Amino acid sequence: MPAPPTDEQRAQAREAYGQGQALFAEDRYGEARVAFERAYSLIPNPVVLRSIAECDFKLRKLDDAYAGFERYLAEKPRARDRGDVESKMEELLAIPAILAITSSPAGAAISVDGKPTGQVTPAEIPLTRGEHRFELTLAGYNPVNEPVSARIGGRIELAAALQPIPAPEPTAEPEEVAEQAAPAGPPPPPPTAAIWASGVVAAAGLVGGSVLGFLALSERSDFDANPTDESADRGERLALFADVSFGIGAMALITGAVLYLTSDTEAAEPAPADAGSARLRLTPVVDGKSAGLIASGHF
């Protein structure tokens, strides 16, 4: 335990305290505070702490005054003037600190302790006593997030230089992928049924024409040996039918050749939706003295 104060210390403490009271009454608050501090250093009496706090209040050192009253009540919890001191402390807490904040560029949104204030820079934001954290955000710039300590009645001036968000680096061009050889197409389709049908008709026409031709020649021989009107008519009809059969066979042969030659192209390039398939129409024409074919095609 510290040794009790001597009589001399008590006398010096009383003298210093009396000087402080006199100076306070003369509105010489700075000098009064020095005298009260000397008295408290000689004998740490909590009552002197309130006198020091009153000097700070008069000197507009509001945060120091609040801390002095708080210390006074801590060291003298049963103080008779506790209610009066607490009332003064509440009045002090109602006096905000001012955060005067600017940014370059201006227009950054301001948040305090994670809550938007609804204001943008430049602005003055009131703060309660204690520790806070402010944040500035602006599109295209990195946010600024910093702590700030607010003192009662104090003014904090801050200027923030916002840093633009760097543009993303261009991504490397992907390596060119070697073009792969197009897979070989399917082999050309075999002749279609139409080609086979054309071949059959051509063969039948040529065979039929040959047979009818031989019959016509035979009939001509009979006519030469024994000329009659009936034999002449039969010979002409056989010759006519032979010509027709040969014509049909020839046209069927041509049709089959055309279908075969165009089958590969049609397989590679499908015909338009409105285009019909290739068609060939043969129309026999027979009259009393001649015979023939009329061919019409659509490709």
C-alpha cells in the first residue's frame, strides 16, 4: 500500500485546489485546470477529477470532459452529485462529431458502420462518440474502407483518392485449331428403282422392236411371194409397232442414263423443298400411216 500523505502534502494539495477554484471563478479555465491537476497529483481525491472535467467543458474539450466525468463516477460510485454528473454526460453525448469527407472523383456513396447514409461526397456526416468505419463506393473504382475515431464535438476532415478498377487484361487468343479434313461422304447410292425400271423398259422395247421387225420382214417376204391387201396391212402394222417399240426402248434407255448421271448430284445437294423429282413422260402417237413418241421431261 502507498504511504499515507504527509501533512505537508495535504497542505500543498489544499492550497493548489483553492488556487484552482479562484482561477475558475475568474474564467481562467486553463490555469485552473493546471492547479487542479497539481492538487490531484499530491492527494488523488476524486472530487478534484470533477473540477478538472468542468475546466475541460469550459475549454470546449468536450470529449476530455466526458472522460473526466466518467472517471469521477468510477472512482466515487456513491457520489451525491451522481445524477447531476450523469445528466451532463448525456448532454455531451448528444453533441455529435462531424466527419467532413471528400473524394476524388466526387459522387461516391457514403456508408458508416455498414449502413448507407444516403449521401455522396463531398458531405458532412454526424457521428456519435466512439469508433466507426466508413466506406466509399463509386462505380468503376475500388471501394475505400477505413476506421475513424469520433470525439464529442470534434471535426474530422478526410480526403479520399479513389483508385480506378484496372481494365481486365485481354485474354490470350486461343490457338488456332488445325482444320480437320472433312470426312469422306458416303459412297454414291446404287441405282434407284427408277433407273432399273428404265433399263427394263428399254430392254423390252428393243427386244420387242427386234421381234416385230423380224415379223414385219417375214410378212414382207410373204407379200412379195403372194401380194394381197391383207398381207400388206399386216406388214405395215408390224413395221409400225416395231418402230414404236424401238422408240420406247430408246427413250427408256436415255431416261435411265439421265437418272444415273444425275443421281450423285442429287444425293450431294438435296433439291429444294418446292422442287419435284425428275420426271420423263413418253406419249406414243399412232395414226394410220406413221407412229412415234412425244417425250416431255422435268428435271
